Amino acid sequence: MKFTLRQLKVFAAVAKCSSYTRAAEELYLSQPAVSIQVKQLEEHVGMALFEQIGKKINLTPAGKEVQHYCHAIFQQINEMEDVLEAMQGLSSGRLDIAVASTINYFAPRLLAAFNRRYPNIDLTLEVTNRETLKKRLEANEKDIFLMGLLPEKLDLHAVPFMENPLVVIAPPDHPLTQERNIPLQRLAEETFLTREAGSGTRLSTERFFHEKNITLRTGMEMSRNAAIKQAVRGGMGLAVVSIHTIELEVETGRLLILDVEDFPILRTWHIVHLRGKRLSPAAQAFYDFVLGENMQQLIGSD
Ligand code: PGA
């Protein structure tokens, strides 16, 4: 074999990013260094691996083959590292977790508690919405995931670990705060602020109202729960959010939960990985920790 693992690593990054520049950023290399590695790999292979059409670079058929094998090679290398790590016990290790945006409201408390128990495990956390989590799961890019609504068509191992009720929020001076058991139909007269497409909160809310045959009037779309809360406080509309996101505002009376019939929408958070994935010892320790602890108590006690 004439080519090196390093060349494959650089190639895989360019293929993933479809860009030399972005791959260079990801690998902390200069762009020429990335181009040279790819060029050397192409020379060894004897075929072009990328073709440039305008500004876009695409994989050639040979490039697609190399990408396929790179994926398998790097997965094997990760597994080998995990097995070696296991032989050393949990005195060290790393854990790469991805969680749904909404979970970020309690993930730091959860990870801090885990870190107290396993101080030698290095943690990396990515916070993103459900759609991106689905892509990461498909590509088997993380050790473990925490998410709400599970993606369909993926063979997953998913276990619920905590409830995640969705509620309707309003500013304290909204007339509906005075009413009890508000009919769902009444909500059709209000404007609702929504999360971005790809959000699990948004999808669950849309499904709920669709099943009830109610069309909500939607206002501004925002990709952050924090922005939605501010906009609701500012009187721009109502919103459906996870109860975990409004702990502080409800405590201080800055936002109120409306008493709406058939609410809350009952959902659960899941701990997830691809079925058949071999968990590293660090990931197994995290999995056991999440399912073994009383989460409500753990995240409630700051
Ligand atoms: P999200 O939460 O709305 O932050 O994507 C995920 C979910 O509730 O499924």
C-alpha cells in the first residue's frame, strides 16, 4: 500500500465537506496542504477522485469507492481504540454526544453530574436540532444521542429516560391566562411562533394539531427556544415549547402556561444509538448513568 492513513483522512474530510476550504478548517490545515494530500492520493490510486464543476467539487466513481472504504476503515479504527480503551478500564476515555437543541436546557447539569462520577472521561457535546441529529445517526458519527421524536426508517436502539411535556405559553397579560380548559379550537384565533423546520418540537406540535383537525395561524419562525420565549413575552404570539425550556420564566411569572384542553402534549426524551453499534466503555458508562439516575431530581437540583 503506497498511500497513508493521513491521506485517507484528508480525502474523507474533503468528500464530507465537498470543499477543500472547509475540510482545511475542520482539520486545522492550510488549504494547499489539503490539496497536496488529495493529489498524492490520486497519484497513488492512478485516478481522479474529485471533479470540479464550476465552484462545486464532486466525487468521481473512483472517489465514491474510496469514500465507502474510508468510512469502514475509520469505523474499524475507532472500534479498535475503544477496545484498547476498555482494556485500560475507565480511567480514561472520550465520549462524543449529540443532543437535541431543547435538551441543552438541562444537558450541562446532566454532564456535570456525569463528569463528577467519571472525571477522566473527556466529553464533547454537540447541540443541534432533530434533523441534524438524524444525519449524524445515519452516519454513525457520535457515540450516543439524546433526542425526543425518533427518526423513522432507522434501525435504532432507543430507550426513554424522562418525560418531555409540551405546553402552550403566553405573556402574563394575555386574556387567555384567565381561562380554564381552553378549547383547542380557540387557539386557531391566535398567532403561534414556531421553531425552524427540522425541530422535533415543531414537528410534534404540527402532528398534534393536524390529528385534531386544527389549523394554527403561524407567525415568525425562530431557530432558538430563547428567541421564541422573548417574542412571546413581547406579545408577538403564543408558542408551544418543552416545559424544560421555561423553568425560570414560569418561576418568576414572566411567562404563563395556558390551561388548554388535551394539553400538555406528552412526549419523552430518549437515549439513542444505532442498533448493533458497539458502545465504547465510556459510552456504556454514560448510557448506564442516564438510565440509572433519577433524571428529574438530578436536573432539578442545580
Ligand atoms: P428540538 O427538540 O425541537 O430542539 O429539535 C427535539 C425534540 O423535541 O424531538
